[in-house]
Amino acid sequence: MESKSTPAVVGISGASGSIVARETIDKLIQMNIPVIVTASSAARMVWREELDESFGDALERWVDSGQFTYYHNSDLAAPIASGTFPTLGMVVVPCSMSSIGAIAHGITDNLMRRAADVSLKERRPLVLLPRETPLNAIHLENMAILSRLGATILAIQPAFYMRPKSLQDIVAFFVERTLLALGVKDSLPDAMRYEGHRA
């Protein structure tokens, strides 16, 4: 595990699930891990539909932490577009099927896709959280390609065995799974581990 001074990259695409992106960034900052974020225009549209906190307000809050940097998705000169810039890896949350397809086929026409490509080529963790159903054969084939390339496909599907009581319980589980897959945590909290039959 690298020094916590090394940033984690978070890409936010236009799939549903903005709350998981927000809570993942919040948790990384709480862990004193610097975060670099880029987001598509579609991501900002979905964010507006799904969350009460505006994307701009969230950016201001994160910047105030002193552990946060934001780059526009068109900024291909940003440091995260280069493999020479060290990162802990990248999370794309939520990850749209168009982003899955582009990353799977090496299309690097924006910063988020380029940064994901960098993670693959540098053999850094790349964690993709798709939120789509049903999945067609194209979606499945693209995810299989990425899995073979070393990416972690962490579909946003509830862990029903945990008997979640709220949306926040479901989101918290995915945040913890994401941090584990990224390599910034060594294990899930005890309360989130499956312990077999519960009375």
C-alpha cells in the first residue's frame, strides 16, 4: 500500500448512483487520502436529479478539506492523464455502459477515460461500479474484457444478506467494498462480513 500522500482518482460518469460517488469521495477524504476527481457533463445532470446537494456545493466542500483537486473532463493536460503521475489507482463510480465500452476498447477521448486507460497500462487498481439492468451481451462482453485486463467490476447490487434497513446502509456497503478493491483498506468492517446464518 502506497503512502497516503499519493492521491486516489475518482471518475463520475452519467449512470445512476451519484450518492455512491459522493460517499466514496467523502470517505477517502475522511481517511486523509488526497482525491482527484473528474466528472462528465452527464454525471452532473444525473447528480442534479438524484441528490439535494448540488455538485458545485459538493466541490466547494471537498476543496475546503485541503485534500481535493478537480479537473474538467475535457482537460487532457491534467496530471492524471499521464502514467508518470503517481496515483493509488482509480474508481469510476457510477460507471455508465458508454464509459465501460470506451475504456474496454481504449477510447481515451476525455480525461476520465484517459485516466482509466492510464490505470490499466500502469497496472494500477481500476475499480468500475456499473449501475445498469438488464445487461445485454455488449455490456457483458465489455465488462469481461475489462476484467481480463485486471479491472475490478463492482456492480452496484445490494448485499441482501446484510438486511439493509436504509439506502444509506446499502451505499455504505458499496463504499467499503470500493475502498477494499482500490487497496486503501485491508478488510471490511466486521458488521459487513457475512457470518452465515443469522437467527
